[in-house]
Amino acid sequence: MGFIHFAIAYGYTSIFALLGLEYLILVVPGETLLTTLGVLAHTQQLHFSLPLLIVVASFGSFTGSIITYFIGRTVGRPVILRYGKYVFITEKRLQQTERLFHRQAIWTLLITKYIAVIRDIIPYVAGVNKLGLKVYVPIQLLASFLWIGTFLLGGNLIKLAATSIYHHWRIELIPAVIVLALCVWGYRAIHKRMIHI
């Protein structure tokens, strides 16, 4: 919960920084942070504006991906392999990501945004492969907004659903558990399939 407390204490600036740092240190739990912030934005106790939160977090994520793109473009694959171990970039993970990237760069940029760890390696791979900025920048910006929006709005919906279930639990509890289980199963299945491609 340390990241959540940091985000609450320092507001939008810290959220921008945390989402950007995720690409550099790989220890910021992006999905958890965003979902929790989505829930907290709904409570209105912390005075977070959901639309502003989406914009700030998206630009934070986008900025981190641009920085790592230029790192990959500047230093190249051998340096990333040599020093990547310090930020959990292994040769196996890099090879998996490169296979995805070479099949279809644009779709890989969009889809892998939803896959933890792989999402953080993709900008390095795009930089190493010198993907043109005319392609990379707009697609990465779109992917950032889609990913951030999904989890912030998802957290917001979770809070709405929890409130509704609390008041009408006899009617809504079983369907809610089924929907939640299907969502978790679907996410894990897609995640597993993308990693093994």
C-alpha cells in the first residue's frame, strides 16, 4: 500500500511520476494502483477528479514509455541485456517481447499495454528496432489512455457495484461473483496466451 499512500499524500504529481517510473524500475504495480485510485476517486473523500486523473496518469505512463524508447534507441540491445537484469529485463523476456513486436508492431503496442512486465519492455524493444516516432508516439499515447482509462474506470465501477451489492446483496451477490470470476479468468487467459506467443 506504500504507492497508494504516496499517491494520496502528493496528489496528481506523484501519480504522474509513479506511472512514468513503472517503465524504469518495474516495481510500481500499475493495475493495482490504478484500480485503487479509481475506487478512491468514486468516494470523493480524496478530491480526485476522475477525468483529470485519467489525463495525468495517461501522460505519466506515456512519458515513461517515451523515455525508455529513447534509452532503447540510444544504447541498443546488448546494453539492455547487460544491465536489464537490474530492472528485471531478462533475455527470455526480451526475446518474447521481440517476437510479439516483429509480428505486428502497432497491435503489439496496443495489446501488450495490458500485460504486466511485457508492457514495460516493449518501449525498449521499439527503440532498439528504431520504430519511427510518427508511428510510436500516437499509438503509445492512445494505448496509454486506453489502459489507464480501463483500470481507473474499472475501479470506479467496482466501487459502484460494491455499494449496490451492499444494499441489495440477496439479489446481486451471486451474479456479481460470477461476473468477477469471468473477468479475472478472461484477463488471466489472455495474459497467459500473450506471454507464450
